[in-house]
Amino acid sequence: MKAVKQGNLQNIQISSFIAISMIIIFFIFNAKIINNVPCGKGIKDVFISNFVHINFTHLLSNLHALYALSRVEEEMGFKSFMWLLIFLLIFNTLAEFALRNIWKDMKCSIGFSGILFGMMTWELIVKKKLDNELMIAIIIMIAGPSLRTKKASLSGHVIGAVSGIVGALIWKKVI
């Protein structure tokens, strides 16, 4: 994995802001200032749940993935990356909101991994041609965390990956 070159932190302002925000929210949650995981059916709860991590290992894995994927921001630039992130956040929030209201027993997804899967699939599709081999690799990457632990949100990861695919396909048509 090629991460950001040392000294180029000014080129990853959004990734840095997201990382700092996730760390602050993690400490606020663990200091019991935030008492409940935002798992309501409301759209606000679904949006906020993207930034909440209740487990230190989950936070570290998301921070590591964000760092590794910050190269996307460095390559795209601030403005384009900001639009990609906004698209992924809106798509993921609306998709999960709709699915959680259709399937009432669907588990809550928390953490930034859905957005990270969206960035990853977006990058794969923008840089490569979408084919069967790439689709199999994406499916394996999505299913992997859910096979390791029951707490990983397969639906959150799938929604994230789909948002990246949709975003990339739109991006390729527009740009």
C-alpha cells in the first residue's frame, strides 16, 4: 500500500480533519460525554454513526485505512476529494437510512469503514476497468472483516463499496 509521502500533510487536509474528528469523537464517547451509540432510525443518527468508534481496535483500523487511502486526496486535490467524500457520505447515509427503515431488524453500522470501502472501490474503478476479476477482489475485501468478527457490519461495508462503484461510474461519465 502506498501511503502519503512524509512532508505532504498539507495535501491531505480533509483526511487529517476526518482522522482528528474520529479521534476526538472516540474520546468523547469513552469519556461518557456521549452516552448512546447513534443507532436510531433517523437520518441524523445514521449520518453521525459514520464517525463513531466504540472500540479502540476499530478506530485504529479505520485510521490506518484512512491514512493508506489519503493518497486519493493527495492525487485528486482538495476540491475534488471533498466532492467525492460528500457524495460517499450522502449516498451511504441515504442508502443505510432507507435499508434500516425497510428491514427493521437490520443492525446499526458504526464507524468510517463504509466510507473507506467507498473510497477504495472508487479508486479501483477509476484507475482500472471494472471486470469480473476486480469485482471478485472487491467482494473478498468486503466480506473479509465480517468473516473475522460478527461485529463487523457487512451491510455497512457493502453500502460503502456500492457507493464507491456508483460514484466512480458517474465520475467516469462526467470527467
